[in-house]
Amino acid sequence: MPKISYKIQDCLNPVCPQGKFIPKRSDQKFCDVHCKDRYHILKNKKERHKERTITKTLRKIDLTLAEMYQNCQTYKLKQIPFESLQAGGIVVDMASKIEKVKSTGNVVHWFIYYGISGLSPGYFQIIKREN
Ligand SMILES: [Zn+2]
């Protein structure tokens, strides 16, 4: 059987010292085991960084919601306009969990300890987690 030779290709490790290599198998993605390890270490590092950034943003939003919640309690406000949430840097899409409350049927966008729920168009109620 003739020996198959593969075309030179890029090593998937972004910091590969060689950059390119000649694969020995069709599914080979790295020039050697060191590049393979390095690639996965870098990938995990990137993912951890991403997770930390998301956690930081969630905490920041939650702190702002805690303040807003307190203000609502103080001034006896049942709801606040969406513009106030926006001004406070609340990004609804950043919610860590979206839950439908069985008793009321309302949808709550939870961050950490605080969540928001739309009461009427353009208005939201800030909710504190029970437990
Ligand atoms: Zn390599």
C-alpha cells in the first residue's frame, strides 16, 4: 500500500513555535503533544476568564438591584420604569436564570439575589429572593 502523505497545515496551538507541520494522520490538529496540552491550557484559561467576567457583571447588577430594591421599599414604589433599569446598567439579557412564578404566572429574570419582573409595559418590579 502506498504511504499517504498529508499536506502541510497550521498547528491549532496559537503559540506554536513552528506554526505549521506535516500531519501523520488525517485528524491530527497539533504538531506534537506539547502543542496539544498548551492549546487546552490556553482554552481553559480563556473560559475561566470569561466566567469570571460574567460573574463580576452579575454581582455589579445585583448590587445595583439591591439599592433599587431598597429605594422602592423606602419610597413605597411597586414598580420602576425600564429607563431607570437601563440608567442603572441593568442588562436584562445578562440574567442568570429566567423563571416563571407559578402562583402569579409572572416571569422573573434573576441575577443573583435579586430579579426583575415586568408588571406592565415598560415597568418592572424588583424582587428579592426569598431564601
Ligand atoms: Zn504546534
